[in-house]
Amino acid sequence: MTFGNYLPALVAALLVSAHLISASSNASTLSSCLSSANLQPVSSSSIDYVADSLAFNRRFSYSPADIVFPTSTHEVASAVKCASHAGVKVAARSGGHSYAANGVGGQNGSLVVDLRHLNSTNVTASDKTAVFGTGIRLGDLALALFNGGQQAMAHGTCPYVGTGGHLGCGGFGFPSRLWGLALDAVIKAQVVLANGSIVNASNTENKDLFFAIRGAAPSFGIVTSLTVKTHSAPPTNILFNYAFSAPNSTIAAKTFLAFQKFGANNAPSQLGINVQLANGSFAFGGVYYGPQSQFENVIQPLLDAVPQPPINSSVKAYDWVGVLQQLGDDDGILNTNTKPDISDTFYAKSLMVAEDKPLTEAALLSFFEYLYSDGTTTDTSWFTLADLWGGPDSAINAVSSTKTAFSRRSALYTFQFYASSMNKSPPYPTDGISFVDGMVNSITTKMSGTEFAMYGCYIDPQLSAAEAHKVYYGNSTTKRLQAIKSRLDPHNTFDFPQAVGR
Ligand SMILES: Cc1cc2nc3c(=O)[nH]c(=O)nc-3n(C[C@H](O)[C@H](O)[C@H](O)COP(=O)(O)OP(=O)(O)OC[C@H]3O[C@@H](n4cnc5c(N)ncnc54)[C@H](O)[C@@H]3O)c2cc1C
Ligand SMILES: *[C@@H]1O[C@H](CO)[C@@H](O)[C@H](O)[C@H]1NC(C)=O
Ligand SMILES: *[C@@H]1O[C@H](CO)[C@@H](O)[C@H](O)[C@H]1NC(C)=O
Ligand SMILES: *[C@@H]1O[C@H](CO)[C@@H](O)[C@H](O)[C@H]1NC(C)=O
Ligand SMILES: *[C@@H]1O[C@H](CO)[C@@H](O)[C@H](O)[C@H]1NC(C)=O
Ligand SMILES: *[C@@H]1O[C@H](CO)[C@@H](O)[C@H](O)[C@H]1NC(C)=O
Ligand SMILES: *[C@@H]1O[C@H](CO)[C@@H](O)[C@H](O)[C@H]1NC(C)=O
Ligand SMILES: *[C@@H]1O[C@H](CO)[C@@H](O)[C@H](O)[C@H]1NC(C)=O
Ligand SMILES: *[C@@H]1O[C@H](CO)[C@@H](O)[C@H](O)[C@H]1NC(C)=O
Ligand SMILES: *[C@@H]1O[C@H](CO)[C@@H](O)[C@H](O)[C@H]1NC(C)=O
Ligand SMILES: *[C@@H]1O[C@H](CO)[C@@H](O)[C@H](O)[C@H]1NC(C)=O
């Protein structure tokens, strides 16, 4: 062997060390800039660094360059400017519940801008509007809206999910067929752009940005506050659950088909309903936003259509906060300041079933055969939900597919397939990912020719950026987002593995 053979390796080694030097010099440039701006960065040498870097999904652990906790939009802007100058990527963190740990960057070396101090809410009940900082979580927001004149909006059930991430990707909850996704309530946003400028976005100002932050926010800036349209909280909310014994896949598929037909034809928009599946259980559950006497008429066509009657049921009226407490944590506490968040170790995927392409009985049979075989032997703890999104008068699908970056306005229902490690802690079982893939494939292989969309709030980190853009946004919305990205964030400052711009 001659020296010549070593040359490429030598050059490669020099390039690697040059890269390391520039990475660490970027990091120290960043830290000193943040310190000069009085942002007190938490860096790898700080005692709090490990705890402050933890993601909700412990399947991932990433090492951010620094973590800051700004107390104003101007401080957020200073932090973004420091990162832009240092060539460091930026991720906002609101509730930290990203399935891909994108709140800590989704990769090593990002600046994490934690928004927890931007958690005020001002409600103007007379106007039916509210403005809140995007560091507030869903449980605290719901309480603030209700305490500010019995106002409410549609959003997910978990009190600890952050508003920044949730309203940036979608935000589905049982009231969504009545009021839309959480992001549909937004009428104005304050946003910090990659160059650190602070702008307003609405239907009249920075319209492209307003489009982009409603569905693809993490790629476009840090939204620091949101103004939303609110609704008077319904006085009576009927929480219901009907459990079925599902003796075999034939009966299970027919029970599911009854839900699919009922959803497409009979469910009024005041009804939020899903199918809840887990090992050994099959149930319909949800909330009806109206009086119990109406509910009984509304649900009857579904109960008439199932092949076997429920083995158990529960139908109970609550006030607005009461129903949120029932749907939220086991202990019913919505105020997240009373105890720390929990965590999980999981992999999840989604499928959106289009109104014009409902699942065939063959696809459902295949799905239940999989659940009743592999689903009993897997070493994960799993559940599947199918949430009704569409059907008669759905407010989600009343919005045009070109109005917001969230473009999926024709789903009849959205599946979530979710599997945790048995004790919710690492390590994640090695076959967990293939088990979840198997749930999805059991359906899609029987529906060849159907292109399924997926829900961008249930991020699947196994997808490449191109695949993710296609299934979350669709081709034409992706093109539009790419053009906006190159104008507003030409150096990809807001970056993560599936960011627009990759
Ligand atoms: C237990 C659990 C329950 C859930 N339930 C529901 C549900 O019922 N309905 C539903 O629709 N979804 C639900 N989700 C999904 C949830 O909506 C998303 O995971 C959401 O992105 C989490 O937001 P976050 O602020 O908590 O997460 P984070 O990890 O803080 O943020 C998520 C992404 O948004 C970015 N981001 C955060 N704040 C901002 C901001 N202010 N400006 C710009 N970008 C920002 C982050 O950088 C990251 O990329 C649930 C998730 C979990 C883990
Ligand atoms: C460091 O910053 C420069 C620009 O200032 C950028 O080109 C380079 O990619 C950065 N390096 C790393 C490792 O981020
Ligand atoms: C991220 O950094 C950690 C240590 O800080 C390291 O163990 C891990 O391999 C890194 N991950 C990647 C993808 O580089
Ligand atoms: C905002 O955060 C502060 C400090 O963490 C906390 O004391 C307060 O209760 C929070 N407010 C809301 C509405 O959650
Ligand atoms: C709510 O009002 C207070 C007092 O005017 C203000 O300090 C705060 O910034 C407002 N919050 C938002 C999110 O606009
Ligand atoms: C954004 O709107 C607020 C009022 O909501 C206003 O005070 C502020 O000046 C506006 N900012 C810009 C850059 O127009
Ligand atoms: C499924 O269960 C039903 C009702 O118990 C029964 O009639 C049917 O034969 C079963 N089908 C199979 C394939 O086991
Ligand atoms: C029936 O439902 C009630 C209320 O939801 C529950 O407490 C009970 O355990 C259920 N019983 C069975 C047999 O599933
Ligand atoms: C599913 O339930 C059955 C019956 O209770 C049990 O034997 C099996 O271990 C469970 N499997 C999983 C994956 O939870
Ligand atoms: C989207 O683009 C991909 C690749 O460019 C293509 O395979 C797919 O058919 C397109 N989908 C639609 C719905 O146009
Ligand atoms: C920041 O970027 C925006 C969007 O590209 C641009 O309109 C604005 O002029 C820039 N501000 C500065 C100070 O460069």
C-alpha cells in the first residue's frame, strides 16, 4: 500500500476535524451572544441541561446547543438573531409533545427556544376573541378561556400538549366537527421570523405567512401569540362510551363498518365520536354537545346498525370543564402547573380515510385479523383510535383545502396507531416499529390504488422529508410552502428532519 491510498482518508479526517471545530465555534458564538442578550442559556455544562433536554417521547434523546427561556417576544427575537448569526438551527418548544421530539430540535445541535414563560391569556368574551402566549398548554388555556366568560374552543384532550405545537400542525378534538380544528380558530398571530423581525400575520397582513403557520408553523418561525375566535361553552355535554365484545374479526369489521356509514350519513356536527381499539377491547366513545334527550335520537341509528349490541355503556352529562376533566388526565386536573408532565416511549402513525374512499370490508377484515393475531402477541402496549372528522356539516371539511397549510379537508375519519413500550420507558421494543407498520399495511395493502393522507400532528419520524411533505400537506400545498420558505427562511434556520426546505 502506498501513501496515495491513504490520502482520501487523510483528507476526510481533516474535513471532519474542521467541521467539528466550526460546529463548536458556532456553539460558543451562540452561547456568548445569548449571554450578552441576558438570555441565560442552559448549555451542556449547566446542571439543568439533561433535564431541560428531555422529550415527552423518550424513544429520542437529542443534545441541543443551548436552551433559553425568554420572557417576551423581543427576547425570542434576540435568541433567533443570535442563532441566525451563529449558523445554528432553531426549534421552538411549547408543550414538548412532538412525536419526533422536534421540540428539542429533532436532531442534535439546535437552539431550543422554550416558550413556557409566554403563558398569559386575555379573553374578550363580548367580542368572542382571546389572545394567548404560545407557551400555554391546552389544559391551562381551556381554564383561562372558561374563567374569562365561559368561552371555549376546539382542541385536543391532553392537558399537557402545548398550544404552540398543537395549533401549528392542526389541533383535533371532539368539538372539531362543530367548530373546526384548533388552527381554524386563529385570526391573527405574532411571529418571529428567521432574521429576528417580529411581524403580525392575518388575512390582511403577511398572508403567506398566515397560510403557512396554520399547518406548517415549525418550518416558518416562532409564533409567540395567537388571537383566536372563541365560542360560548355549551352548557350540557354528554360523554358517552359503548363497549362491544368483539369475538372475531368478522363481527369487529361489521361493527366498524356501521360506524363508517353512520359517520358519513347520520352524525350531526354536534357529535364528536371515535372508535377506540386496544388489546381485547372495542368501543365507541365521544361527546355530544347538546342535551341528553337529543343525544339518544342521534346515536340510535348507530346502535341499530351494529351486528351485536354493546355489552356495556355509559352516558353522562357534564358541564364544559367537567367533560374536559373526564377526557384529560386520570386525576381530572387541567391546571398543568400543579404537577410535572409524564413521559412515554412510543412510535405512532396515522391514516386519513377520505370521504370518497371509505375502507372496504376486506380492508377492515384484514386490519382486525392483524389486531387479533399480532396485536395479542406484540411486546408493546398499543391502542388505535379512529376519530370522525367529516360527515354531514363537518366544520373541518367546510374550510377550503387552499386556505391553510393544513390542506386535508376531505377526511371522513383519521386513524391513529400508537404503541408504547410496556412500562412507557426506554428501551423501545425492537419490533415496535414493524408492529405499527403492520397495522397500517394490513389496511393499505387491501386498498391498492388509494393514496392515503396522514395527519401532521401525529408525526411519523420514519418518513423522509419528501414522503412526509407528500402525506401531510399534499403536492400542491408543499410547492406553495417551499416557495414561502425560501423567501422567509432562505438559510433554513427553522430546521428539523422533516422541515419544509429539506
Ligand atoms: C399525549 C398526547 C396527546 C395528544 N392528543 C392530541 C389530540 O387530542 N389531538 C391532536 O390533534 N393532537 C394530539 N396530539 C399531538 C399534538 O397535537 C402534537 O404532538 C403537537 O405538535 C404537540 O405540541 P407541543 O407544543 O406540545 O409540542 P412541541 O414538541 O413543543 O412542539 C411541536 C413542534 O412544533 C414546534 N413549535 C412549538 N411551539 C411553536 C411555536 N410557538 N411556533 C412555531 N413552532 C412551534 C416545535 O418546534 C416542534 O416542531 C397529542 C400528543 C400527545 C403526546
Ligand atoms: C456554522 O456557521 C456557518 C455560518 O456562520 C455555517 O455555514 C455552518 O454550516 C455552521 N456550522 C455548523 C456545524 O452548523
Ligand atoms: C446526539 O448527541 C449524543 C450525545 O450528545 C450522541 O450520543 C448521539 O449519537 C448524537 N446523535 C446524532 C444523531 O448525532
Ligand atoms: C404561567 O407560568 C407561571 C410560572 O411557571 C405559573 O406560575 C402560572 O400559573 C402560569 N399561568 C398559567 C395560566 O398557566
Ligand atoms: C395580556 O394582557 C397583559 C396586560 O395588558 C399583557 O401584559 C400581556 O402581554 C397580554 N397577553 C397577550 C398574550 O397578549
Ligand atoms: C402587530 O399588532 C399589534 C396589535 O395587535 C401592534 O401593536 C403591533 O404594532 C403590530 N406589529 C406590526 C409589526 O405591525
Ligand atoms: C364470528 O362470530 C359470530 C357470532 O358469534 C359467528 O356467527 C361467526 O361464525 C364467527 N365467525 C368466524 C369466522 O369465526
Ligand atoms: C362498564 O362501564 C363502567 C362505566 O364506564 C365501568 O366502570 C365498568 O367497569 C364496565 N364494565 C365492564 C364489564 O366492562
Ligand atoms: C392481550 O390480552 C390477552 C388476554 O387478556 C393477553 O393474554 C395478552 O398477553 C395481551 N397482549 C398484549 C400485547 O397486551
Ligand atoms: C404527488 O407527487 C408524487 C411524486 O412527485 C407522485 O408520485 C404522486 O402521484 C403525486 N400525488 C398526487 C395526488 O398528485
Ligand atoms: C426580515 O425578513 C423579512 C421577510 O423576508 C423581510 O421582509 C424583512 O425586511 C427582514 N428584516 C430585516 C431587518 O432584514
